[in-house]
Amino acid sequence: MKPADLIGAAGATSIQQRLAALTADDGVARYLLDRLTGEQVAAITAALLKAPGIEAQLKIAMP
């Protein structure tokens, strides 16, 4: 496992936990992956896209 894979798993888990805690009254949230390398952002994004059922809750925009 590469370091970026570990960061990807940790970042994706953090975002998944926040999504799981949402209520019907919550609005839209924006998560910025600031101060990370492109490889780290890609690893988090890839981990999120592999998670079942998450893609319906996400809109991912990358430069």
C-alpha cells in the first residue's frame, strides 16, 4: 500500500462519516481538499467512488 492509498482511505472514511450524519434538514456541503497533492486528492476521490451508494450523494469537481 502506498502512502497516498492510506490518505485516500482515511479521507474517504472521514467524508463518508460526515455524509452518514446528515439529516433531511441539512443542505449542501462543500468539502475542499486543500493542501494535498494531486495524487492524494485522486486517491480520496477514487476511494469515494468505490464506496457503494456514495456516488448518489456526491458531485465531484476537480481542476
